[in-house]
Amino acid sequence: MPKPRSSPASVETRLAWHERALRFVAAALPFGLALTRAAGSGQWRDDLPALRDLGLLAVGVGGGASTPLTQALGLLPLGPRTFRAALGGAIALGVASVLLFGLARRLLRALGAGPTLASGLAALGTLTAALSPVWQREATVGGGAMIAVALALGTLVAGSSMLRAEGSLAVRGAALFGALAGATLAESPPAAFAAVFAVLATPIAERLPFGRTAGITPSPIPSRKLVAVSFASMAAVALLLLVPLAVRPLAPRAFADVGRALSAADLTGFDVAGPRLSSLAAWAREVGVVSLLIALGGAVASLLAPGARGLVAPLVAFVALDTLLPARAFAALYADPMTPVRALAVAALAVGSALGVCWVARKLLELRLPMAKSGAVLVVVFHVTLVALSSEEAGYVADRGKQLAAEEWTDGALGRLEPSSAILVRSPALAFRLWAARLLRGERPDVLIVPEKLLHRGRVALSLLAVEPEIEPLLRDYAISGQPSEYALSKLADVRPLHAEIERSWPRRLVSHLTVDGCWLEYAPQPLGPSDRKLSTTASLQPIRRVMAAIAAPIVPDTATSTVVAGTLRDQSAVLSLLGEHDAAQAFLDEVGHLAPGEAGLTGASIKHAVLAKAMMVAANARAPRRPGPSASRAP
């Protein structure tokens, strides 16, 4: 077996005090910012992870590592439960930053940088990734992708060490690599696949016949023994962390027992909000094309360098995997399962940018041009600005302390209901929001939540029937025809005040029972006339306007809540139009136009446009006084 090469990074094991200080700053600064931005109130993004990790809801494979971590952090007497759940993501961000610093420093040392320069550029590359909108956004909510990212980076580090080790050290390295891969698989299967793919890219890249190959001794292909140890360790850890998947339906959770088959891919709430950008496109929009070209140049220079090719291959694999994945559309109310892969690709681009800066600075010094040293300093300073730019962009989208629209919607949707009300919910996203409010804040346990799209899963129907026997005709209608009947709805409305999220296929006979009531449509046991619903229609916009004010309060509006409110207003307008109240229907449609047309997953240029648009809107409102009108007189 050929002996693997020794690089400057593998020989040097101890860091100087200033290098340790740089590593500390690279991990502590992103962790501190994520801690100050962590969610103290509920968000649409973390409803499903909160129900999974704190309520033990079965939502398919995933969350095997975040569930025990969140349960342990939930015991801390520190802030609300949403903050304690988000604390796990912030801790994972710090761990991932330490691992990324080590990877970047080894690469820079292999590229020929001195210890101090390598540590400085590694810290800048780490901060560029850790302060980016993707990493900060996922580190400020419970059950975010940062736990999977930290495990994937740990798997990559363990796999690289296993390839360089021999004898008993290789066996122990294989066991550690398998354990981390199993934990990553239990948390996020796409992240586990990306990590294993990146580890395998090292021996493959070292055997490719391009560039200078004279100084390369390829890393050995793992033996059958190492593969068997890795696989056994991975299977043991994955099965251990996936045990909660089997016992989740046994938890005392009668209001949300959806069985074991539910997964995020099955959830279709409102229309999708936008396409998922690849890491290359997101980097070009958030940071700039120049920095992207520098990162690509740094990757090419490392692939051509004999000592750095095997180290940079995993980072190239992350970007290639993210780029080759299909750019499907994603919903505004659910987490994208491919977010860990994108976060890993963003980290790879950040390290590649540091490599490019190092290569450009070295070339300027080698050419001995006039003012070459000043030019090299300016290149490094340019890289410093990327850190500030990433942090600024993240501050717009990741500051959960200013995103209160979801809680405002929850207060309007639950707080105004009569005692012992019932809500017929069409979208699973709204059901999860209401269940999360009950789980995290103990809000309105008297309200009966009927999730229309989840009635056939688990013991949802049985648990509802145990709480309210009069719901039996409604459950029978959904089981037979998939639609409620007038008799079933009226029978439930006789015993409980019934509110509904309307289905567009309801016949006019059912619609004649509806009246607008805040965030819902109230179903009366008998058909209503125009005079019965006129007063409620006039007053129903008040709670919605409060939610709209909370949506527009941050610089970047809350797209998820905006999507929910826009869907509610359109449904209410459709009901009023069907009942012949066209003026009221047009007033509700006008309110939809007041919502900010933000994009889901705002990045880069779109954030700058949102900031500029908000400033222009404020200036226009200051110059032009609002004319009094019917809608203005009804404002709260």
C-alpha cells in the first residue's frame, strides 16, 4: 500500500496564540449574532420542526439528531421554547465554523500560504460563509439545516483523516466516519449523501491525469475492512437515532397524531413562492460576480497544485452536487429539504474565495511589479468587505426578533375565537401553525382543529371523534366523497362555533352559510341573508390589517405570512362575490394589493430592491397625504 503524502497542514498540529484567536473569532462572532437573532416567537419555517422535535410528531425520515438536542435544550430555564429550540441551530453554527476554519486553513497551507496568512484568510472565508444569509437564516430557527451542515462537515473531516491514517488509527477513523455519517443520515439524507460523495471525491481527484502529478501520492482506496467498519458504525448510529421514528405515534398527542407516513414532500399548502436558486446563482446575487470568479480561480489553482488537489476536491464536489440538482420550486411555508446541500456549497464557495485571494496575492508578490505589496493588501481588504456584505444581507432576512407577523396572525386566528370553537382547516401549513401555538405556548386547548387534508392519516379522525362525537357525519363525508355536506357542517355548527378555510369547490348552498370573520369564514347553522353578514364584513378587516402592519414592519416583508394573508383575502373576496356583494369583494381584493410583493428566499439584489422600495414608499407617503375614503374610515 503506498504511503499517502504529507502536507504542511498535516505536519503542523499546534496553532500559535493569534491563530487560535482568529479561530475563536471566526466561530464566536457568527454564533453570537445568531444568538441575538434567534427566534423568540413562532415562525412558519419552524412549525413542523417544532412539532417534530418537541411534540414528537412523525414527519418521515429526518430530524434524528435535532430531536434529542432540542429535547435537551428544552430543559434549560432560558427564554421561550422557540428560543431554546433555535439555540441548537446557533450551537451547530459555531461547531460548523470551527470545522470549516480547519478545512480552509489546511487548504491554504497546502497552497503555499504562511501560517499567519493561512489563518487570517481561513477566518475571513469562514466568516463569509457563517455570516451569509443561508447560514444565519438556518441557525436562528429550531430544527434548521445547520445541525445537518455541522454533521456533514464533521463527516468530511473524519473521512479525510481516515484516508490519511494507517493501521489501528485508520480503523478508529473509519468507525468515527461511519458514526458521523449515520448521524447525518438520520438528520438529513441529502446532507449525508453530499458528505459521503465529498469524501469519495478525494481519492478520485488525486488519480485524475491533469495538472502536475509528479508530487502526488494518491490516498489509498479504503480496504474492505474499513468499509465494513464504516458501514456497521453508520448503520448502528442511524438506527439508534431513528428509534424515535417508531415510537413517535405513541406519544400522548391526540391533537396531532398523523402516524408515521407523513413527510414534508406530502405537504402542499399555498402556492409556491419562487424557484430555488443554486449556490452559484445565489452567490452571484448576494456577493457579486467578481467574488465568484475569484472563488472559481482559487478552486482551479488548488486543483492544479499537487498538495491541494485532494483537499479542495470535496469542496468542488459540494458545489457540483448543488448545481446538478434540479432547481425545483419550494414553498414559502415549509423548509426545503435540500437547504443543507446549498449551505455546504456556499461554504465551499467562501473557502474558494479565500483560496483565490491567496493565489492572486502570491502572484502579485512573485511578479515583483511596482506597488505589488500594496496591491496584495488591497486584494485581501477586498475580501474583508465580503464579510461585511454577507453580514449585512443576513441582517435583513435572519433577524427573527423583528419578524412577528406569524405570531400576529396566530393571535388573530385563535385569540378572537369563541370558547370551544371548531376550525375546519384546508392547508396543512395552517394546521401546523395552530398546533405549534398550542404546543409551544399552550394556546387555546379548547379549540377543535379539523385538518381536512390530514384526516386520513394516523389517528387524526379517531382523536377528533373522541373529543367531539358530533363530528362523525363530517368525517364520514370526507371518507366517502372528500367533500363536506350541509347537514354535517350544520350539525357541528350547532354544538360549536364553526370557522372554516373555504374550499373553492364548495357549492353555493354551502357558501350561503358563510360570513367573513377576521382570518376565517364563519359557518352558521342556517343560510344567511345580506343583512346578517354586512356588519361582520365591515369589521373583519381590522385583525387582518394588524397582521398586514406586522408584515410590512421589517425592511424585508414576511413573505410566508404575506402568502397566507393574500390567500385568505382572495378566498373571502370569492365568497362575497359569489353572494353578490361585489363592492365588499373588491375592497378585499384591494387589500391584497397593499401587501408587499416580496420574494421567498430574498437574496442579494432583491433585498437591495426591497430596501429601496420601502424607502421610496415611506417618502411617497410623507409627501402625499392619504385621501379619506370608505376604507380609511374603517381603519382601526
